[in-house]
Amino acid sequence: MTVVESPGRPLRAREKAPRPTPRPDRSFYASGKAFGRFGIRAFPPQIMPEPHSHGHIEFNWLTEGTMDYVFDGGPLSVGANRLVAFWAGIPHQTVGLHDVDNARQLNIYLPMDAFLEMPQLGRLTETLMGGGVIQLTPECIGLETLERWYGDYRSGNSLRSDLVRAEISTMFRRAAITGWDTLLPAWVEMSGARSRTASPVRYVVRMVRHIVENIADPLSVEDIADVVGLHPNYATNLFTKVMHISVQKFVTRMRLIRARSLLFDSNLAIANIAFQAGFSSQTQFYEHFRKAYGMTPSQMRENKIA
């Protein structure tokens, strides 16, 4: 056992960090493509054989050289030493690499539901959900911080990973205040071919925004479809195709995320939390919560598992 010595004090055992606690929602994130699990990867840059999409806000950092992307059919080149962010639910593909012989790429995968619950992001949320690609400024993030986040994630300690997620939220809030560079505008800011081809996804973006902004209110499929002026059957099929989850399950998931935040950020009684998260009854709330997290709201609050 390692010991430390202090002047005038006897040797004592070095305090150990708390043991990692398995995340209770691991099974939820493994059950489908709608909301991917949180993760960080470091690897040599590589060309992707085909476009793909997944349930994250994705961040890319290239240490040197440039990468050529295609986002929903639109070309984009990304340089080194700046953090690029985009909604990975939009089909994307790396199609070209230049001067990357000694380069590393760091990717962060933030679950979509966690991003949508982040407060006070305003136009930044609209930009990313609208298919925009942004580049954060050096005052928001640098390679040293990214390397620390990668080490925290690779440690396997869930508490250290939770710190990383909290710091990503703070980074986004700073960007929302200080600004960012737009590499590819959101559809709402564009005209021309891309805005026309992307219009089905734009309907889904508007539905998502309506759900998140009104999560505490009753939300019927008909009301959600009415927001975009579509027939409920067409709207729900389109939503499922783009988000890889039904409207009803998406609403439930966002209510659970809201309830989990209130468990830790307020002293509200659990009955009030259920109401403010939009659940129609405590019985319904407990049923969905236990299924998603494997424990009751009281147990999660007591154990401080975020």
C-alpha cells in the first residue's frame, strides 16, 4: 500500500477515489439507435466507406491536416486544432484526408437526450438541431482539456465521466454566450438545394423543439403533428425514420431526463417532480423510471447516481 509522509504526522494510507458505480441507464442506451451512449475515442483519421447517422451530438478534433466531409450531401472541409460539433443524426461521411500522416482524431459522442436537456443554449441548439456545423473558439476548448477528458473517460470511473459531461455542458454555455464559427449554416439560415432536400428533417427538428419546450404539458401525437402542419400518421412515421424512435417513446425519454435533473437540482417532492416532468400520474412515472434506470426515483436521489 502506498503511504505519504507529512512533517510531524505519522504515515497514513493514501485516500483512494470512490469505486466506479455502473450507470443505471446503460441498458437503455444499448437498446436502440435513438440516443447513443456517451463516449470519447482517439484514433488515426480514416475515410468512412459510407454515410452513417447516430443519436449523438458529435465533436471532432483533428491534431493536424484537414478532413473532407459530406453532410447530408453537402461538402465541407475541416481543419486542425479546433473542435467541430454537429448533430450526428444527419447522415455524414469522411471522404478525404490531407496531410494527416501523424495526425490523431479525438471524437466525443454526447447523447442527444442529454444535449436537448442542457439549459440556456438558445440559438446554439437551433443551429445544431437545424443541421448546422459549428467550430468552437479556442477560449471555449483546447487540446489539453480534451486530453484530460479522454483520460477521465478511459479511467472507467463513472464519477470522472460525469464530470466530463458537466464540463461539456459548461463549454456549450460559454459558446452560447461568446459565440462560435459557423462552418455550415442551419437549414433555417439557408436557401437553395440543401434547404429543399433537407426539408423532411426540418419538420422533425420543429417537432423535437416543440416537445422539449413543452415537455411538462400534455403532448398528443395530433398536437405535435399540427405544429408542422402534417397528417399525424405521416408526421409520426417521419419522426421515427429520422430519430430512430417513436414520438411517444421520445416524449417519455425527455420526461425522464427532466425528472432526473429535478431529482438532483431541486428539493421538490417526487410527486411534484413527476408532475413538472409531464407524467400524468405517479404510477406511470414510477413504472417508466424503474424500467429505464433499474431503480426508483427515491433510490436514485439517495444514491446520487446521475
